[in-house]
Amino acid sequence: LPQEFEQARPVMQQIEAAGFEAYFVGGSVRDTILNKPIHDVDIATSAYPEEIKQIFHRTVDTGIEHGTVMILDHGKGYETTTFRTESGYQDFRRPDEVTFVRSLQEDLQRRDFTINALAMKEDGTVIDLFNGLKDLKAGMIRAVGTPQERFHEDALRMMRAIRFASQLDFKIEKKTLAGIQENAALLSKIAVERTRVELEKLLLGENPANGISALIETNLYEYCPMLAHFKSGLTQLLALNDWHLSSETEVWSLLSYAFFLQGKQVTTFLKAWKTSNQVLEDTQAIVSAVSPLLEGEPSKLLLYHTGRERLASANKIANLFGGEIDTPELLEQYDQLPIKSKKQLAINGGQLMKQANLTPGPMIGTILTQLETAVVNGEMENKLESLLEEAKNIAKV
Ligand code: ATP
Ligand code: MG
């Protein structure tokens, strides 16, 4: 058992000692069996939230209306969720009603895919009611129950299927795939933020081409914000050699670049997906650096304005499209820039006014920017005296 499970065992044993059942469930069981690192340990239990709170002194109500209580134990938190069934799904999204139940089977039955419907006892015994182990071995994503019904209940599951196809490099079982094809249009009922998370995970996955193929083949892309316009751009991604992105920003930069978006178009695209402003800002900078990097001679000023981390991302994308600059070499060039930000300039606005007798106003900023450019380009030394001298010259003109 992975360390995360070992540490949680005493908590599970305590629940059992009180006369209830407790199992590891969800992604952590799947990933443990696949020998992959796990992130969050989810525990499902027959105990109701109030019962959990009686067993443990230190708990936090993280989602008590859904049955989730966090147990605090030795500095760690364990999310336990009462077995439950869901019903109602009138809006193709979330259930109208969750009902706590005592049966593990009922809880596993509401889960999306067989590989996500495995449970594990604290001693490592696997409970496999839907042939999830077989599908795990075969690398297959298969809906629990009738795909049609399951995607009607919650349309996000279609994106999840495709995300897992990329993340795990699995195939989507035939009827499950057909279920997505038939219900693709329901994805428009889902909040953009939730779809976005799945698309990001897809593109950050093990085999993104696998996920993108499925996105196209099922027509699901047509119901994602703005993707309907970019079928050829998406298809083009399939031809790229073996890629691994490492951040959301790289995801949005790759898509924007592959779709030939520039300036305001990038903003429109990312706003449609409701990304954060930070991601938007970084993506803008990365996208505008890709072409110069592809052309092979990025200016010092470009390196400077792009910044180290974004430069690495931009070069990664340029190289996917045939760029030939070696990233470590590029970062070495960056590291040799005389300054990395305006703050490192040996002169500031106050000094300009005092020591060069300039009057306050927009001219100060203009001069500072000119000095900054000259220093970055290596045309001037970053020394107070020479910068002052130059500032006076500029001010005269
Ligand atoms: P990840 O590794 O990304 O966390 P995960 O499988 O753990 O993957 P979560 O979103 O953390 O995914 O959900 C935990 C579990 O809850 C899933 O494994 C699945 O059993 C169930 N689940 C999550 N979302 C849904 C859904 N939309 N429909 C049905 N079951 C779901
Ligand atoms: Mg999870």
C-alpha cells in the first residue's frame, strides 16, 4: 500500500471499530493499482456525518450536506464521505438530491467509470463490483451502467472520459464512446469552469493526442467554448511529436498558438474559457514570444520582457512547431542579461529629478524606459553616472 494509505489506516480502523464500514475509493484506488502516484485519499463510509463526528474529536465540516467530513489526525486531514445515492439530475449537471445510504454497492454504482468504482479495504483487499480491475488491465474507460443514462445525469462525465483517455492513455469502450457521440450537445449545460478543468487535465495528460482524437471523433469539441471554429487547429495538434506540457498556462499558450490567435484574439479565447487573469497575462507574453523564437534570433529585449519562466514555456512550444533553440542555452542567454527588471536599473525616477534636474511628469517614465532598453541591449553600462549623463542628453532633445 502507498504511504498515504498506510497513514490513513488507523482512521479507517477506528471507523470499523465503531461498527461501520470504511473504504478507500475513487482515483486513489485506481492510481494505486496502476502504480501511479496518488494525490488525494478519499474514504467512503457507511457512517453518517454525525456518526463520524462522534467517533472523532477533531473534524471539519468540509461538505457536510453532501456527506463529507474531514477527519484531522496527526496533522493530516482525511476526507470521508458517507455512502450516498444521487437522484434527480434535471439539468444534466448536478443531482437534485443526495441520499445517504448504508450500502457500498449503491455508492459505487453512482460513480462514473468502472475504473473509478473500485473500493479498497484498509488491509488492501479490493472490492470490484463492476469489473473495474479488468478494465484497468485492459486500459479501458467504461461507464458504470448505461452510458446514455449516465451522460444524461451528468454531462461533465463525457469530458471526464476523454480526460482520462489522455491522462491514463486508455481507450474509451465502444458503447461509452457512442454514448458521448450521441449526447455531446449536453456539454453546453455544464459550467465553463468545470469543462475547463477537464480540458486542462486532458492537455496535461500522458497521451494528449489520444484525448484530442476522442474530443474530435465524438464532436464534443463543438460544444466547448469557441472550439467549434478550430477543428483544423485541433487536428494539427495530433501531428506534433510526443509532447508534455507542465502548466495550465502552457495549455492555453499551445492552443492559442496552434489556432493562430494573436493579441486581442487570445484575450477573447481565454475569456470565453474563464481562465484567471494571471493565466491570460502569461499566455499573452508566451504567445508573442513563440514566433521570434521559431525564427531563431530572439532579441535581448524579447528575452527580458518575456521573463525566464515564460521564456522556457514559449521555447517549448516553438520547438514543438520546429524551432531549434535549445532551452538551457536560451535560459543561459537570459541569465546573462545585465538586468532582469526595471528595479535593477542603477537609476530611478527620484534620482532623475534630483540629480538631473528633471521636472516631474511623463518624460521621466519615457527616459527610464529608454535607459532600460539601452542597458538590456548592452549599449550602456548599468552605472548611475553614465545613466545620468545619458538622461540629460535625452532630456535636451
Ligand atoms: P483525479 O485523479 O483527477 O483526482 P478522480 O477519479 O479522483 O481523479 P475526482 O474528481 O477526484 O476524480 O473524483 C473522485 C471520484 O468520485 C471519482 O473517482 C469517481 O468515482 C467519483 N466521481 C467524480 N466525479 C464524478 C461524476 N461527475 N460522476 C460520477 N462520479 C464521479
Ligand atoms: Mg481525486
